[in-house]
Amino acid sequence: MAIWDFDYTSVSSIARLLEENGLGMTKKFGQNFLISANVLGRITALCGANERSVVWEVGPGIGALTTRLLQTGASVTAFEIDHGFCRILREKAYSDVPNFRLIEGDALKTWKEVYEKEGAPDMVCANLPYNVGSVFIASLIENRCLPKRMVYTLQSEVVDRICAKQGDESYSGFSILTGIDYQNREALKIKSGCFFPPPNVDSSVVVMEKRETPLVPSEDASAFINLTRVLFAQRRKTVRNNLKALGLPSEKLDEALEKSGISPTERAEKLTVDQILGLQRALR
Ligand code: SAM
């Protein structure tokens, strides 16, 4: 097996490769390639894959991180939307690399089929535009696809939300969703000069490590996730006003709020996971 020996840290080599293949970078798909060997090495180390690991990479681009992941000996399934990049990956970079598999298309649509057939991977590694990244993470968790570790390069603001605890400014429904099954930490800040082209937002790497015991028992998880979505549907509204969307009689709502010790005028961002779980049980 021969992994492509391409210099991913050289902007001129990348530009030449794209030009030779009649390709360009598309803003629409948030295409900012990592060109720092140091950052690529650190992300790979954070992922911690080895020859026994099954890894999904979302948005491999032309393979800067993919090559590092393949070098660990892991089996890598890469999901890429850009057909031009897919051609490079398939025909040039990894044409005879047996531990590489490409799934062409929008990862938000294609991942489920792989999951249904094969189950969750050990790890997910991705450097994605923030909107795709957060929808992808939410989708995995909502569908109970729970890899042991996930390492994402995202806009720093999104990483702050993932790592926020109740009481923090960035705390949101997304913090709750990503915290049920995972312990999350910002592992790295990445300067914009480490990307080509440099993005105009700050980027960070978040490591999401699966908890041995989730904060919400698995039999309650789906109902808990739905209730969290309802509670955070409109940030400015009180808990009680958001809960009206459940269509339950007001007495039932008031009774459940009282039973779970939550003031009806509270805002969802003040609630802890335990309080939401208590409310869910009281609403049953
Ligand atoms: N991994 C490469 C790197 O770090 O240099 C490229 C990262 S670039 C920020 C994001 C990549 O995600 C691009 O290759 C882009 O085409 C791809 N992408 C964007 N949206 C996607 C989606 N919905 N499904 C799959 N790939 C997507």
C-alpha cells in the first residue's frame, strides 16, 4: 500500500494540484484546508486511532488529515461532498490504499446508511464548516450513534457552546445535547494562518470523550432530547411558555413544574440536566 506523498503544508502545491485538476475552493462548503504540520499532527494524536480503530472522517478535502489517520493503520471511512476532491482522493491519493473508503455526497445524508449497516465507528474526526459540524454532531447524538471519541475542528464559538456548563454565557440546548453522553474539552486553538485560505473566524478543536455513565439513562434519552428541544425552542420565552408547545393541559404543566421544583418563569438556560430529567419524569 502506498499513501500519496503530497505536501499538504505547501500552498503552492495545493494551488497547482487544484489548477491541474480544474478545481477551485468553494466558500459554500467551508473549504479551508489545514496546512500546519504541527496542528495536523496534534489533531491526529488527539484522535488516538490505531490499526484496530474504525474512524470516520467528515470533509476530508484533498486528504491533509486523512493521510495522517491512514498512517495510524486505522480503517478510515471519509465522507466528502465535493466531487472534484472525491476524484483526487479516489484516483490519486488513495487508489490502492485498502484501509481507505470514500462515501461521496452530503455527510448529513449519507452517514446513517453506514451506521445502520455497521454501527458506530470508534472515532470521528472532522474539520468542518461550523453549520455542518453542529448539525452533524446533533444528528449523531439524536440518533444515538455514539462513537467512543469525537474530535472536531470548528468555529471557536461553537466549541464554547459544546463545552459550556450551566451558568456559562455560552450554555444552550446544544451544550445539554452534547453533554449527555460526552465529556467535552477544548483541546486546541488554531490560528487562522494554519488554514488555506485563512478563515475570518477563530477556530478550535474540541475533544468529545464518551462518558462511562451517561448523564441521562439510555431509556430516557430520546424523550429527554425532545424535551430539551422544546424548552430551548425560543430562548427569550420562559420555561412554561415554551412547554405550551407540548399541547398538554395547563394544570398538568403547572403540576409537573412544581413537582420538579422549577419556577414557571425560569429560562431554559438556567436549568441543569437533572432538573430537565426531573421535569421529564414529572410530565410522564
Ligand atoms: N479535512 C480537510 C482539511 O482539514 O484540510 C478539509 C477541511 S475543509 C474545512 C471542509 C471539508 O468539508 C471540505 O472538503 C468540504 O468540501 C467538506 N464538506 C463541507 N460540507 C460537507 C458535507 N455536508 N458533507 C461532506 N463534506 C462536506
